[in-house]
Amino acid sequence: MRVILSFLLAGMLCAADKRGVTPEDYFLFANVADPQISPDGRLVAYTVTRVDTKQNKRNSEIWAADVDGSAPPRQLTSGPSASSPRWTPDGRAIAFLSARPAADDATPRAQVQLLPMQGGEARRLTLLKNGVTAFAWSPDGSRLICVSRTGPPERPTDTRHYFASFYKFNGRSFFDTMRSHLWVVTAATSEAKQITSGDQRNDLDPQWSPDGKRIAFVSEHTDREPGAVDDIYVVAAAGGEPAPIAEQHEGDRSPRWSPDGKSIAYLASSKADESPTIWIAPEDGRGSRPAARHLEYVPASLNWRDDGAALLFLSGWHGEQHLFSLDVRSSDVKPVTAGSRQISAAAFHPASHRMVFAANDIRQLDELYASALDGSGERRLTHTNDELLGGLDLMPIERVPYKSADGWQVDGFLMKPVGWQADRKYPMVLSIHGGPAGQYGVGWYHEFQVYTSRGWAVFFANPRGSTGYGTEFQRGVKMEWGGKAYDDLMNGVDAALAKYPWIDRERLGVTGGSYGGFMTNWIVSHTNRFKAAVTLRSISNFVSDDGTRDGAYGHKRDFGGDLFENYEFYWKSSPLRYAKDVKTPTLILHSDDDQRVPLEQGEQWFRALQHFHVPSEFVIFPRENHDLTRNGEPKHLVESLKWQVYWFDRYLNGNQKATPPDAPATSAR
């Protein structure tokens, strides 16, 4: 009995020692990614990325772990950030990208560095003027195929001059005249030969053929909408005229040679309004065929199985993300991994029948696991964040399935607040994902753990338009952004309130970014049931957005035509039209270099709310684009989350003294 009491007491003390998650914890997280198995199957190289708070940037290191778990992981690089570890085919060294300073380089750019595994310093392999953004070893290890940029040429003016409507893109801002092309570099001499060119295209994602004689790549047409008209070509490694392999589809990408070199698999959409699927083309490009007659999954990270009989891919499915196998003869699809988690990357070693993959869940960031190729015999290899996470009070997730207005099944998820007690009432925050072709689920969400630590329940769902539930469900959002998709979310809130009577229905908050920001604006302009809203990078006026965003007139897929064909529907679907009905206190967060949803969208929404005397504040993040909350400057990313906490504290908790993040330390509000 004493032993049992001692054990229970120790558990209670351990729980009491834990603290809630804060926005600033982002500075402490380490992100594990990009696993690469050595040719002998014994080691896996990977990256660990941490935040350097003094320099306000992320710094990556290359690490290695034994695939059999027999020894602790060890760090291979230090100093300047290092990424993209790639083993030499003989396994004697690892190449990686790093902008390490050199005596002959006044402005260091990322170049390929080579680190011998027997010891010693890394040496630079490439000397390309504009650096290297991606690379791959030839099968014999004598050459590398590198992606680098050409230009810009000298110009007599600093004006910008364009000939096509796609002259800017989120994350790149306004296009300059630099273009990405391919170089073959001889490893022994660093001699480089450019093998692709063109002023109106970017060449990306090069893949060596198994015999090392050809290279498949994606060519992005820069004079048309980015991502929509990408084609796949093959060029001789010695150079020459590229031959088209796939140019009859939309957004061709991810070319992957079959093991025998006779076919190329790739991802593409047969029509602009369809999700991408897997295609297979013969090496000469004479006719492609779909790898499956009807693929309900949205595939990513495509790979061939070593025998060429199946294709492996990652896909989200019902709130999880797993590795799947597609039999190229029968079109049968089978899951390879399982569990309440999200697989984010995988590497394969056919000779040893092993694979290594990165996985995360609601209470754990990505870590590496090894298993057999069929997913059996799983073993965890890394514990990068265990010490930090072990001291945090992390909340689990509960599924809340419910019916939509027209009977469709919808997945909802709920996280209880830290310290939850059955006899108390708690506020709840509804969070809405972007897209609409996105997916929430069982993976790691820092912001949700922050919300629960503040005493708020979190509800999130996958309404129609979400991926991971089949084509019909995803396309069910057409003409329904503010219609049935809105009903799906409101039905989810009602389902949560019915299942959890401890939720205070008088203290509901709503937030979302991008499409989730649009939906936040739509919700507060169509119901007053929410007491606080935080809208991030959000659309308020489709009429002006479609003419100022990077993908001009890019909503025609869901809106029954472009702006000029269906103007009334665009205005009818704009939250701005209903601004006079908003009563909910709203915080607007936007980035000044957002080219996907331009800053003017946030400005219009803020000014309209001010015009109608709605309590509202507007925060603009400098130097940031649409991806602020994913890969923005670390301090801005944390500050964005602190702004959310401030607003919900003020209007859900009723704390009129809540202090905004930009307030002087001595002031109170």
C-alpha cells in the first residue's frame, strides 16, 4: 500500500510541476526533418532546426542516428545553417547546402558542401555565382545536378517592367528577371555546365535517370499563373533540347523515374478544378495514363517501390497523414503506416527492407522512427524535444464527429483546457483552417496548446472543402464558401456545445487564417454568437482581391467563373458587403508583403468595422508575407500568437486590463 501511495504521490507532484504552453515556447522547439538513409542502410542523416533568438532566424544542423537505434544521435555540422543532407552513392560522405563564407565570396550564398564521414572539415563542391537551391547526386557519384538562378542582367533603371499579368508571387514578392535553371557539376573539379535556359520559365526538382544519362525536371512557366501550368521535361545530362514528357495536364510536378528507367511517375490534375492524382508516362512521353482509375487521396512525396510494382506516397486522411502504397497493376491502395498521428517525411532502403519516417501528434513535434517497409517492427530513433515537452502540460485531442446540414459526415476535434474540472464553465475558441483545401487533425499545433493553457477549450473541424475525405467532399465547397461550408462549422459548434455542457456558450471565440480568415469574417458578419474574433491574412472583398493578388482571378474554380463572368456572386460572397451587421470585437492581423491576400483586404475590413463602430484593432507585420504563422521571422510568429492571446483574454475572459504585445512594459490597458 505504501508503494502504491508513493507512486500516486510522485505522479501528482510530477503533474503539478508541469506548466502550460506559452507563445515563447516556439523559441525552444527543435524541428526534425528531411531523413536520408545511408547507402549501407546503417545510418540516417537528418536536419534539426532551432531558433537563434539573438539573430531572429532559424538555424539548421545535420545530425545522424543509427537506424537500429544502437547509439544516441550525434551532431555532424555546426556553425552556419546546413540543410538538405544527401549521401554520396558510396556512403563515404554527406553533401549538404550551406552559405559558408569563403575568401572569394563577398556575399556568401548556399553552395553544396561535402563532409567526409571518416572525419575532417567540410569542403565546398560548387562555385555557382547565385548559389544552389537544390541538388542531387548522379547514380555513380561523379556529378551533381544543381538548381541555381541566372541573371538579372544589367539595366539602366530601377523601374519594374512586365509583359504578363503574373508578375508577383507570395514569398517571392515582385518577380525580377532571375530564373531558376539546371547545372551539371563535376564533383572532382567543380566544373559546371548549364543545361537548361529560358527567360519565361523556372526549371525545378531535377531527377537523375537510373542510368545517369538523363534528367527529368519540372518547368514552371513564369508568364502564366504560377503552379497551374507546370510541365515535365527530360533533358540529356550532357545538355541539349529538353523533350516534353507531360504537358497535357494542370500543375505537373514531382517526376520520379521507375527503377528500370522506362517510366516516369508524376503528380498532376487532369483539369483545373480537380485535385492532383498520380500519372505514369513512358520515358519518351508518348502517352500518359493514370496510375489509378479513381484516387480519393491527394498524394504527395511520391516514390517508387524498389521492384517497380508499386508507388508510395503521403496523404492526409480523416485528420491523420500516412504513407500509402498504390499497386500500379491493380490500382489497389493500402496504408503502410497507422495511428493517431501525421507522417511528414519518409526515406526508404530497399536492400535492408527498412524505412525511416518523421511523425508528429497533438502532444509531440516530429521525431524519427524506423520500421520495415511494410510498417512493422517500428522503433523510435530520436527524442529531440522530450526534455522540453516533458515539463509542459499538453492536452490530448478528442474526436467529435457530426452531421452537416445536408447529412454529410464531418470530423470535429476538441481539446479541453488545462486543469479542466467538470463543475466549471470554460470559454471555447473555434479555429478554422486555410485552403479551403486543407485539413486539421491529430498533428502538432502549437497555438492550440497555447489556447488550452490559457483556460480555453479549442474546437476545430474539417468542413466541406477539406482534403482527406475524398473528391466529392473536397469539391463540395464549390459555390458554398459562405453557404454550406459555413453551416458545417456552425453545426460543429452546436455539436460541441451539446456534447460538452461545460462550455460557456456566452464566451465563444473564432479565429482563422487565409480561407479561415475569410470564414472568420463571414461568420461575424452573419451571426453575433461569438464574443471575440481574430482574423489573420483574411479576405474581405473578393472583387478587389481578385485583381490584386498573385494568382489573378484565381477563384473561378469555386465561384462558377472569373470575376467578369460572375461579378454579382463575388460581391455576394464578400464579407465586406455585410460589414454593417458585425457586432463582434475583431482583431485583424495582416502582413505588409502578403501577395496571396494583399494588405488592402485587411485595410478594407478594419476601416469598415471602424465605420460601423465595431471594437476593432489592426496590426500590420512588416517584411512578412502570407506565410507569417508558418515560416515568418520567429519573433513575429511568436508576437502573432501573443496578439491572439491578448484579444481573447480581453473579450472572452473579460480582462479589460489585458495588455497588447506592443505596450510599454510599465503600461496597462
